[in-house]
Amino acid sequence: AITPDGTTAYVSNVTSGTVTPIATATNTPAPSIPVGVNPYYISITPDGRTAYVSNWTSGTVTPIATATNTAGAPIPVGTPAGKIAFTPDGKTAYVVNGNTGTVTPFATATNTPEAPIHVGSSADNLAITPDGKTLYIIDTYSNNVIPIATATDTAGAAIPVGSLPYNIAITPHGKTAYITNGGSDTVTPIATATNTVGAAIPAGSEPYAIAITPTTASQGPAFTSDPSDTVKFGSAFTFTVNTSGTPPPRITKAGRLPAGVTFTRHNDGTATIAGTPRPRVAGVYPLTLT
């Protein structure tokens, strides 16, 4: 796992029970950090301050302060300790517990585990919507996906997908989750607003991993997250901003906004610019993502 600022990579060494930090600028490893037995997965909080390491055989998660590379007290979460996901605000972590069919949440401020959430016969992978409201758990051996409301940590009705679902990815605007089904050679889309399943998408043999490109494309004039990009006014149009953070990125003007032009950002991740500037103002006007 790599810190959000890109300066440090953390590598789990399964058989030695350690984690090695590597400075990405020089590719130089720092001294290895002892953690638990069979550390597999590493996740880093959105603020980059803490790396959490799941120790598969120990049934614990070890926090590592990235500023000092020191390990804190292990957090008991259940055996086996699998993948970790954070709510967008970084306040809560969820750890899947493999073949026990449970998910264990803990508050990152105190590293205190809460009661496990039962989801099915297994809990093999997980993902959280960009708004942080829903956690989706892959129950591979039941061929289901389980939604969990993060506000109450309660599991909803199982969502049947394909055979042997392995992994999940959620679109940046949070409207659709995609599930790889290794046993049926398909990918299943789920509409997150209703948790309804769409038509299965044929894929290759035993699809396993899945990733989604970030959303920065526009409708109408070209627009990306590059601050040097410009937007031409004159008619209303809508573009989608990258909503991987919380709150979504805010778009500000560079200089004085021409009269008659309005900018509105919507909760679904889209924004609308409408109106016509004064004739004496240039029709091309720069906007900057901040």
C-alpha cells in the first residue's frame, strides 16, 4: 500500500511477520516493522497518518504510525483477518473475517473493535460507497453480496449475483457496484440506490480482479482536473468531477466570474455551469480544481 502523498510504500512480508517501508523517491527500504503472524493486507487511512496491517493467522490488525513507522497495540478482530476498508472520513475501519462470515468494525480514533457483523457463510472482500453510507461485502460461497448500512452497522438483504463472486469495485459517483463472478465468467452490476442487479456482463474465464477508471470526463467543452484547462461559456452544460474524496472536489474560478454565469455543484457528483458572460468578457474562462 502507498501513502496518499506517494512518499512511502508499505510491503507485507507474510512469512517473516513484518512490514517493510520503502521511500519511493529512492526505492530505499527502511528497517522492517514487526507485526503479527502472516500479515497479508495493508490499508492506509485517507489522511495518510496510519497504516493498518491485517495479520491473517493472528486474527489481529496492527496500526503503524506512518510518521515514525512504529507499530501500536494489535487490534483483535477475529480469525482470519482479511482485507480492510475505511469510510471516506477515515473514522471507521471494517475488516472481513474470511470463512467466519463476519465483518468487524473499529473506530480509528481509539482502535477499539466493535461487535462483529454477521453477513453469511464467508466474508471475502469489501468496498464502501464514496458517500460512506453503504458497505458491500462479498460472500463468495453463498454467491451473494451483502449491503451494510454504516450508520447502524446492520446488514441488509443478500443480493444474489453470479457463481463464486470474488471482487467488487464501485464507480466514483457511487451509483453502480461491479462484481466479478469467477464461477460464471461474468461481471454483475448492482444499482446502489436500490440494490437491484442488472444484466450480467460476459467476461473472460474466471474473472477475478476489477478496477474502474476515475471520472473526470465532461459533457460539452473539454474539462479535466488539470488546472490549466479552460471552459467555454455560452450555453449550459454538465460535467462530472472526480468524487473520490469527501466532500467532492470544489471548483473555483480563477479571477472574476463574468456576470450572468452561475456554477452549481450537485450531490450526485455533477456540476452545472449556465448563463452567458458579458460580451466584453472573453468566452474562454479558466477554472481550477481545489
